[in-house]
Amino acid sequence: MVALNDTTSPDPSGVERIREEAAQHFIATVNRRPSRAEQRALDAWLAADPRHAEAFAAVKLLWEGAGALPEAKERAAQAPKTLSRRDLGKAALLMAAGGAAAWVLSDHPFADHRTGAGERQSFTAPDGSLIELAPRTRLSLAFNATERSVVLHEGELFVRVAAEARPFTVRAGEGTTTALGTAFAVAYREGETRVTVTEHATRVSLAGASSLVSAGSQLHYATVIGPVEPFDADVELGWRDGRLVFVDEPLGDVVKALNIWRQGRIVVMDADLARRPITLVVNVERSPSIVSQLERALPVRVVQFTPLLILLMAQK
């Protein structure tokens, strides 16, 4: 997983960068007239790429919609005095950048199968293969007389491949995983792919290179194929049983994973806090208890600004 506050994460499509830039430009215009320099910078940025205007509009729409909620106004009025307006603005924009803008830029509306926040799905493919989807997953099927192909646009799947002559492949990012009579998982988020094999083997191919991944092993790839390594099934595949396991993971990584499994967004407000290691086992069927578990595991202060926005701050 990639840290919440890590700005060096792989982002080949530029989506994360666009979200961050949209939030930065928008915060300069919230409830005040931007300076001439700010306006010129915004105009130039909007004109540079059609996706910029879409992301900016998404941030603005979410901000205005959240501000109109009576409960949001009440929460804002009751917010602790130590929580500055800039903090709240930063948190709301982070939520917007990861929420509405993500929908505009990468929701893949024509995907054959999709899951929402906290939603899992299982189905049988036309060839009899069993496929399980983790939350916030989008995939398309392309089966024909000669091949069985799955395109993982975003998210995570586990597949138990039906035995037959046609090859079975999963494309994620720029790479392809080919089943060699197997059961395996593929996770693809923010430009990085993880392939985890539980039975038999797969072959991962990327940019002219390939690597064999046998049962009990996994690898990661983004622009190059990483080394084959052993994995802990409870940690990597616990989601199939409704359980998330984190062992000495930075809080920022943990929060990023938890946000996939719940409505709204948890935001870590401090970079040092985001780097703090945490060990945690979460039952995803009990989503309301997740924040309480974080509060018990680390010295953090929890501020619930709206039902969809929870801030984690270091205790003074």
C-alpha cells in the first residue's frame, strides 16, 4: 500500500496529481476573491487539459453540496476552537479530491462489473471461473472463441480459473497476468499492481519482460516487474472473509485501505501521525467501530465534521 501523504506514489495517468492541483486551486478561491496572479494561474491550468476543468468542477460541487447540509453547518459551528478553518478546508478538499473528482476522472462507467465502497461481489464468468471483487472495483470481460480476458480497471479481484483450453488473462495497468491452471488475486490501485497466487502459478508480463509466480508467492509491478516474494494470506487476502489485517503499517496506509471499505473519508491531518506504525485487525462488517479501534490503537484525537468526514489529529 502507498502512504496517504506520500506524493511520490506511482501515478502514470496523472489522476492523483490532477486531483491535488484542483484542490489547491480551489482552496485559493474559497469565500474570497482570488488575486490576479491566482486567477491567471487558475485560468492557465484549466486551459491546459480538459480533465482539469472536470476535476475543479467536481471539487466545487462536493464542497457546495456538503456546505448546504444542515448537519454539516451544525458540526462546523461546534468544531473545536483548535481546529482551524484551514484544517477543515484542507480535509474537505481532500475528501472532494478523492471522492467526486475520482468519479469524474476514473469511474469507468462502461465496466461490466463494479462494486461501491464497502461492497463485495461474487459471480461466475461465462467460462465457469469464479470471480470475487473487493470494494471499489471495476472490471470488464472480453471472452471469445480463442481467449478469456479480464480487464481490471481499478480495484482487486480473486479468481478461481475454470480449466479449459483457452488462455485466461487479467490485464491491469500496463501488465498482463496469465493463469497456468490457478487461483490468484490481482489488485490494481493508483498505478501499482499486486499479483498474489494461492494455487499453481501465473505468468506476469510487462514491457517485454515476464516472471513466473508460483503458489504462496506474489509480486508488484508498475513500470517494471518487482521481485517474487512470499506473502501472508491473512494480510493480503483477509478481505475475502471480511477481515483486514495490518501489521506495523503506517497509519496513512491503513487509513487509505479503510477508506475503500466505508462511506465517506477518514483524513489524517498530520504527516508525522500518518507515518506512525499501527497493528490492527478490522472486521469490515462492523464499520462504525473502525474509528474507535484507531482511537484505542494510537494516541489520536478524532473529530467528526460530518457523517462523511472524520479527521484524525495527533493528541497534544
